[in-house]
Amino acid sequence: MGLIAEYGELLRKYYHLQTNTPEEMLEEIAIRRNCLQKGGKPDLNTAARLLLKDWQTGKIKL
């Protein structure tokens, strides 16, 4: 969770997050991006992949 820990404030602004810990931030991203498993549980793996894709493609700007 180095990216979230290092750039947490930037990610909070980009994704409009209300949480502070990396785990909670990833859960909130999963819910907002509709990355859910059966039963409505947040799919953290898919959310992490989407976060990395947004970062790599330049959607999240420094």
C-alpha cells in the first residue's frame, strides 16, 4: 500500500474520499467504482488494479 500511504492526500482529493487509512481508502474506492464481490463485499484486488491503472495512465496528476 505504498502508493496510498505516500500520496494519500492526493488520492483523497481525486476520488473524494472521506477515510484516512490505506485499507479504508481502498475499500471506499472499491465501493465508489462498483468493484463488489458477491454479497456486496468490496473487491480490493480489482480496486487496487483500477487505482494503479489510473495512476499509470496519468488520470491522477501530482
